[in-house]
Amino acid sequence: MRIAVGGFQHETNTFAPSKATFDDFARGGGWPPLLEGDAVFDGTAGINLPITGFVDAMRPRGHTLIPLAWAAASPSAHVTRDAFERIGGLILSRLKAALPVDAVYLDLHGAMVTEHVDDGEGELLSRIRTLVGPDVLIVTSLDLHTNMTAQMLSMADTLVAYRTYPHIDMADTGARCVPAATAARWRTTPEAFPQRLPFLIPLGSQSTMLEPMRSLYASLARLEGNGVDTISFTPGFLRPTFSECGPAVFAFGSDPAAERATARFRDEVLAAESALAPDVLSPEVKACGGRWRSPQLVLRGRGHRRHAGQPRRRRQFRYHRHAAGTGERRSEAGVARIDRRCRSRARRPCRRRRI
């Protein structure tokens, strides 16, 4: 079999201040730099990456692996249009030169947002599908923080996600893609069975080292087999801002068992909803007769704005308690706005202390 191999990873936080440019991918940062051709395999060898696990598991099988291009950059705001088009163009041009192929394996993240497209992975998969046609299998590994989209599901034949956070199974996930890629020999395309969850899961509740995620992922692994080729659960990455952010369960198989497995696991996650809620210190401010019945905590930073974000500048925080009790107010410039608000609402004076 001839299998094309490439990758394009970025975790996008649309609230971040700086965007991911082509130079960011060319340098790589904490990742290998932009790789093309044979350098894709050499530059990722020995690293815990999905593409490495896929290549290492595939080579003993005697198939021909065709390297395309691979790139990643540190998490940031949107991937610039220039970066997406240039790197996506590298993958597509090398794939076009390598045709015909039996399958395409892609090492993607699943939460890429670009300047011009909300679903970066879906757009790339769509372009690859247009190039290779409907008879070539497209198999993709994804990060646990994937925001699964309808376009990704419709353009890829199999999608396989990490099962650990912190991520320690990246290479293992690539290896789990091998059976799906080699299935192209028999042209047995599995059917997708996706299920969305009706609530969001914060990052602080997604650790697979803690409950309930630890038990949920153990249950997920037991659902594979007997008609379920692969099943994944992606809690989602909530820092991009588009409509398809959020958790999803998706299985692939040619048997009704895959649909039953997806529905069963979705029910398990729904049952764990309350356990997935984060422990947040919430004072629950309630107004009664123009006075606070419960305390309100406010964090403010001291220091000049020009020092914000600099690691060597120590930020000092104070908290201010607005309570329905007595206390002497000691004002200063840093809390003047809060004090004025207290006075304007005829509340008792603010009482503050150092943390």
C-alpha cells in the first residue's frame, strides 16, 4: 500500500493577544520546526508525537510511506491566513505529486482556528478529499481537546483522539490509527456514529489522572472491539469562539454495536455532569434593602500597566470585602473606583485587608 503521511497542529485560543504566523511554524518553538519530504520522518523520530507512533507501527508491515509536510506551533491566537495557506499548500502540492495513494494519514490537533476559517482542520481535510477523491481513506489522529465538527466527520474516514490529559499517549494514538489506514486494502469504509454533549467541560475538570475522567476513559477503552473499530471522547477546547466548540463522543465501525457504544458512553458522561463541575469559590452576592447580604470578593492587581505580563514583575493582589457589617474604610487610589461605587449605592464602607 502507498500511504501519504503529514501533519499540521495548532491549538488556538482566540482570546490570546498574538497570532500564529508562518515564521512561528517554521521555528516550531517547543515543537520540531517545519519539516518537508524525508525530513518529516527524520525530524520527528524518537519524539512522543502521533506521527512518530504511526510511522513506527507502520514500517514493519512493509507498506510504502510517502512523507508530505509536518508543522506545529505553540498555542496562540488565530493562525494567520498566510501561514495556513502556505503550510496547507505544501501538504497538498506534495500529495498531488505522490498520487495515486491508497490512504492518507494526518497528524492534526482538532482546535485550529484561522483568520479566515473557524474550522482549520475541517477545511484542510475538505481540500484533501477533493484532491484524492472518495476512494482513498483519510485517517486522522487528534488531540483530546479537539472541537469535533461536522465537516471533519464528513471529510475523514476515521478520527482517533488521545485518551490522556496531560497528554502522554500521543505516539500511542498514532499507532492506533494503523488498522484504519491499512483497511483501505479491502475498501471497507467504517461508518461514523457521533454524539454531542449538551454542556461544556472546563479544562480544570478534564484531567484523566483524576475522577471522574479517569474512570470514564477506562470505560471508553473497554467499549472497543466486537464491531467498534475505534471510539473517542473529546471534552473540547473552550478558548476558541465558534459554534461547534464543546465535548463529543464518536465511534467508527461497520456494525450497529458502534452506535450503541457511542450512546452508552454519552449516557455515562451525562451521569457524571455534576462531578465534572469545577470547584469554584463563588461568594454569591445577593442584594437586600440596598445592602450586601453575602460577601463579594474582588481581586485587583497593583502595579503599572506597562509591567503587566512581564515574568519578573511581581504582581501584588488585594481583596476587598463588601459586607453588610461595620468597619472603617481606609481608601487608596487603587480602590477608589470600588469605594465610589459603594458610596453611590448607599452601602456601608468597604473593608479591605492584605492577602
